[in-house]
Amino acid sequence: QAEEELKEACARQALQLQEMGRRERLLTADVGRAKEQLESFKTQVMRVCSPAAAGVAGKAVTEQQVIEKVRQISDENQQSHEREKHLQEELSSRLSKEKEVSANIEVFKKSLQELQ
């Protein structure tokens, strides 16, 4: 019975480890998307601030419009940094948990081998 319980615990730990890996991949993808958004915002500011872009639009861009756009992008940039920081903290936490789970699995494996 103890052997069965250890096998079940080991199987549960393995499933948890797989789920943590899946979540880690999702967090990494979120960080990548946040960085892409930041680059997109930078590109948008350059277009707004560029005289060539203003000429293409057919009207001059006012200083106030540029200031508002820069302010908006700055706010979005700050939010992206905060989200990235949060995701990095969560990723770090999950990696710590994953290491702990791996260590538990090793203990379970050793116990299982001793029982056999």
C-alpha cells in the first residue's frame, strides 16, 4: 500500500511539474509579447514625431499631439515594465517551486526503490 501511495504521489508530482512547465512557457511568451508591444509603441512615437510621417498624413502634427502621444506611450511603457516585472517574479517563483517538486520526486523515487 505504501508503494502504491508513493507511486501516486510521484505521478501527481510529475503532473504538477508538467503544468508548471506549461505555465512557464506561457509566462515567457507573455514577456515576449510585452517586449514586442514596447517596440511597437516606440515605432509609433517615431512616426508621430517624424516630419515625413506628418507630411504623409496630409496635416502637420502639433506639439501638443506629440506630447500627448509621448505621454500615452510612456504610460503604456511603464505598464509593460510593471507587467514584465510581475511576470519575471512569477516565473522566478514557479522555477523555485519546480526545483522543490523535482527534489520531492527524487526523494519519492529513492523511497520507491528502497521499498522494491
